[in-house]
Amino acid sequence: ERKISDLGKVPRYARVNTLKAEVREVIEILKSEGWILKDKIISYEGFLDVVRGLSEDEFIVDFHLEYLLVFHSNTDFHDHELVKTGVILLQDKASCLSAVALNPKRGSQVIDACAAPGMKTTLLAALMENEGRIVAVDRSKERSQCLSKFVESTGSSCVEIVAMDFLKIQPNEYPDIKYILVDPSCSGSGIARRLGNEYGLEEKRDRLRKLSNFQSQILKHAFSFPNVKRVVYSTCSLHKEENELVVEDVLESVGDSFKVKATLKDWPTRGSEEFSFGCKCARASVESDLTNGFFICCFVRKKLNLK
Ligand code: SAM
């Protein structure tokens, strides 16, 4: 049997939708189908080794996220009853981490500014146990329809969908929003299956410049919501133009009111040390974490320093 390490691919991650089932119930179903659950491992390096060596009938509970199951990358779950019924969702680990970094409590008021197809929206709903309100925004009508279907099929009842440009949303109409997730369109250079599919150098530079301007603009809009206290910015790009450089640019405008807060402190792979805030950001990659490439930065509102 081929092992993951031979393939240079990310494993198959499956998130248990805790709005529909408990993790132990799903594990029992999988075991009854013949899947073999590997024991929990206490060190991250040890865990990565076990994942690299998984055979095609084995799985393990993720090291960081107790509702995420990890399988061999050849595993095709698309036709599985648990997937069809929204009980397990095929979501990469790195994609889960930005919702985890936002960390809204039950009852929170949240905007997901670039939400479709809704992988992170539905995880936010699960983390909030469907208590509170998530406004899921997406500019694309078509993608908003997919989002709507996905929200419905996962039982994410605290989500309302707004099919419009986030930049056109009036912050003053959302005075109760405290949390915003900004996961905008990006080059996708971290997605494992797209790696190696590079553009020419000039074309790439031009494309990156356009993307990073757009990303800064969307992120700056998030800070203009009157009572927002926490904003998480994420991309599935490896380029610093779309990551640390966007953070640096945005801090120039909002740095008096917001600061970068160290996020996912147990996560070992950090942002670029070229930047003072780099170690406070999280990165992920196939090589270091067996996930798609990813970047996450968490901003919080500074406390008023009244004397
Ligand atoms: N967060 C999503 C998830 O986890 O499933 C993935 C989001 S995808 C990387 C980026 C999305 O941003 C696309 O669906 C795109 O239509 C949307 N988008 C791009 N510009 C936007 C804007 N100005 N306002 C709202 N949505 C926008």
C-alpha cells in the first residue's frame, strides 16, 4: 500500500459537523464500516509521522482539533452517506483554523465577509452551537446560492446570507457586530494541487499587486464597523504580498486602534520573521503541517488608555 509520504499530498481531512452528531458517534459508525482508528499521539511530530504512515483503511483524530478526522489522501468520501447528509464535511485542516482563531463565543454577532462556499461559516456556526448571529456575505450571486444550500444542509441555523459586495455594506447598520472574518479571494498558491502551476514572473507580479490591493481594501472595511473588537484575516496563499505585507499596509491606517494579537499559540508554524508581528501570525504548509498552505492574522481592538 502507498503511504502519504510517498505521494507529497495532503491527507483527507473530514470535519465532524457537531451541529448534527457527536464525534464519538461518527467514529463508531466508521469503525462499524471497517475503518481502523489509530491511537492518540502526544507529540505533534509523532502525530505527523503517524499521518504520513496511515494506510488506506486507517484514520486518526487530529492533534489540534478534536472534531477533525484524518485519513489517507486517496480516501474518497464524496459519496459517503455521512457526507451527503452534512454530518461530515470535507474541509482541510488549515481552512478550519481561521474560524478557530476568530473564536466567537456562543451568542456572538459575527460577519463572515467573504463567505462562499461556507466552509468557515459553518464551522463558526458549530463553534457557536448555533447561538447568536452570523451574517455571511458574498459578492457572487452564484456562489451565494451554493453557500445557502450548504448552510441549509449542515443545519447552520444561526446564519443569514447577504449576497452583496462587502465593501458596500454600511458598517453603521451593524452596530452589534463584534467579530469579523475576512477570507478574501487570493492567488490560492498554497493549495497543494495547484502548486507548481505558476504564472510568468511579470504576470504574477501584476496579479499579486491587484490581489493585495483588493485584500487590503476589504480588510480595512472590516475595521470600520463601529463595535468590532476582533478581526481575523486569512488566505490560502504562501506569498507575503498577500499576507504579511497586507497586514503591514493595513496597520499603517488602523494601527492606532487595532493591534495584531498572537493567534493559535500552540501552532508551531509562524509568519515571516522579517516583520515585527510575524511571530504572532500563523502559517501552515504541506511540508511542515501536512495541510494546504495558509496564513492567519488576528487583530484586536486596543483598549483605551485613559489616564
Ligand atoms: N471563506 C470561504 C470558505 O471557507 O468556504 C472561502 C472564501 S473564497 C477564498 C473568497 C470568496 O470571496 C469568494 O466566494 C468570492 O466570491 C468572495 N468575494 C470576493 N470579493 C468580495 C467582496 N468584495 N465582497 C464579498 N465577497 C467577495
